[in-house]
Amino acid sequence: MTTPTTRELDRGRIRALTARELDALNERTQKSGETYRRAEQVLSGGVASSYQLREPWPIYLEYGEGARVWDVDGNEYFDFHNGFGSMVQGHAHPAIGAAVQKRYAQGTHFAAPTEDAIVVGEELAKRFRLPRWRYTNSGSESTMDAIRIARGLTGRDDVLKIFGSYHGHHDTVMVSIGVAYDQIGPPDRPNSLPYGAGIPQSTVDHVHAVHFNDAETMDRRIAELDAEGRKPACVLMEAAMMNLGVVLPEDGYLEAVREITRKHGVVLIFDEVKTGLTIAAGGAVERFGVEPDMVTLAKALGGGLPTGAIGMSEEVARVVEDGSVYQVGTYNGNPLGMAAARANLQDVMTPDAYAHLHHLNDRILASCEEVVDRHGLPAYTVGIGSKGCVTFAAEKVVDYPSFKRSQDPELSELAWLWSMNRGIFMTPGREEEWTLSVTHTDEAIDRYVSVFAELAAELTA
């Protein structure tokens, strides 16, 4: 991150450009509008997930191949969204397709173990340095089961999480995310607030939050809860926050967290649903060199199929193995998902693939930073592995409060519209980041940077 002199942007110009680009996108996606009107007759809100909603209609995709996707209107895009970071392999990768096709002919579901599940477990144990594994079908299931296992191991009910982090959609983790700045609460004891309706207050009361990159407060908060007879069973956290753009850990922070949780006898869970396989072969465990008691995986693991996993130390796993905690699921270790995951780990996400991703991400980060500096934008670039973003903020974001205090939602919305209208498919919202795939090329990077440079020039003309 550099700190050049930044210019004050014309807010009226941002709003005028946003209105123009919104009209242009709506005009380009008329068939998506027609599809939406059909979908809303049977799907609640016309979508399968609330995170797919968009006014006046979502962009409905038809197919994808490699680094590109096409919507129902026939518009072609370089895909930097990649299914909320799931498709680091690229779309319709032939190695994964061949594995799935072969497995389909042999049967797709038995609710019984298969050899592929063993091979995937062996690969994950090597990559993430944890010896015991179980499977799920999503990131939400992975964090849900991980918390239950930690509670079963410790005999405690409470959970400590990082304020603002998203860990899926089960009740325990739908707390202290998406909070308005004036509702965050005091820095040393931020508020525990439900994320929407339908979450029991009794569940919220078991969840406590501290801010990212603040190990001192985490240590003190655990001690306070212990004194109240409410020591948490676990600390659930991303080693690098991935739902505020990208927020990296400050030097020494993760090491301090590991020491604090070990000192207090609290299970440390790294939620690697977003970082696992995307920032390194062994995710954050490899990249930062800090070993938690548990990791949770999903998204990029299944190569496009709904597949998740939980890694555990020997000590943690014993409560699963002795039957104290039931970790179950009819589709856990589904043969189709395991075949895809095996091909993904052995044939796609190889050392050469990670070298390629790092090359591309270094290029896009440096090139976008050069654009920021040249035009004096109130922004900076940040990324790791296949992940990155341009953060529209004049100050460095280190936690949720600094994100809410400094981010520019109007500029982020304009950047999304601008990209979509010029063949760059991005995740909507100021909280998300790009995910590169192994099928991206320098051509895709050049296109992204060119589009961003056009926006910067228009903003500062």
C-alpha cells in the first residue's frame, strides 16, 4: 500500500456516472429482466440465495468456460467473481470434468465411504498439517460442525468470533456482521447483534466478538468471560478477513492469537472457506505458518461441486471418534464431490498452478496500484494468492470499524457497474474481492487493468 497525495473526487460526477452506467447495464441485460420476471413467480425474490439479489434484477448466467462466463443476453465477461471464490480452477476444467464423468458412471451416491474420500483426506492432511478430517457439503456446515465439536470437547457453550466476519448462515455465526458504524459498540467490548430476523436472542447471548488485528483485547476478553464463568469453547476466525475486501493480519497478530488461545485452553478454528486452496496449497496455515486446532474448508475444494471439510488435531478429533459428538450428514463424502475434490487437489491445484496465480495477482495488484497513484485516487490495492481488490478508502482498513469508517460505497458501486459494462464480471458489493483462476491469463489481467484505468481517468478528468 502506498500513500500518495489523493484528490477530492466530485461526488456529483460519481452519482451521474453511476446513473449512466446503471442504465447501460439494464439495457444490456434485458433478457435477465425477462428471466427475473419468470423466476419471481416461483423463487422467493427470483433467486436461490439472498446474496444473488440485485435491483432491478439479477444478472442470470448461462454458461462458463475457463476464465469466461456468458449471461442469458449473450454478454461475455472475464470472470473475476468466480462463484464467490469457489472456482479458482476455472469453469468446466477438463480434469475435474473427466473425474466427475467417470464417477457418475460408477454411481453418484451411496451414503457409504469410498476410496476417494481417503485420498482427499491424505492430501488435506499434508497441506493443512492437521491429521484428522471429516466432510460436509458447504462452508456453513463446516463452521457449524466445527463449533459443535469444540463445544463437545470443552464442555462450554460460548463462542468468540471476529466482529464483522462472515462464517456462513447458521444461527451461531449470524452475529455481529453487517452492523452500522454507530451500532458497533465500544472498541473493547463490541455489541453482539443478530444478522437479520429469525435468530434467537438466546443464541446471540452465547456469541461474543472482538476486532481483527487486536490480540490484546482478545486476551483480555477471554479472561473476563472466564471470570464470569463463560469461557468460550472456541475462537472462530479467518486468518485474513475476506468479506471486507481483503484485510491481512498485521505482523505477529496470528502468532499472538495462537499463544492466547493455547494459554486459555480455547480451541482455535481457522475458517478457511475462502482462503483454503486459494491463497496457497495449504491455505492460511501454509501462508502464515500458524497452526490452529481446526480448519474449515468448502468453496474451492470441490471444483464447483458442493463439498466441505473439517480438519482437526488428534485431541480435537477424539470427541468425534469416541462418539461424544455426532458429526453426520447423508451427503458427507458424496462420491461425486470426492472425485471432483481428488482431481482438483492432485491434477489442478499443483505447484505450477500456484506459481501462475501468484504471477497474475502480483501483476494486477501492481498495475492497479500504479493507476491509483497516477490519478491520485483515495484507494489502495491489497491481495494474497489468487485474491485481491482495490479498496476505495483513504486509510488502511485493519478491522471492521476502519472498514465502515473509511470505505466509499458510492465509488464501489460505480466500479462494479463500470466493470460489468466492459466485460469484467465482478462480485457486487463493496465487501468482496476478485478471485483469479488457474485459467486466467495475462490477457484477462490486462483487460481488468485497462477497464480500471478508464474509470480512474473518467473520475479525474
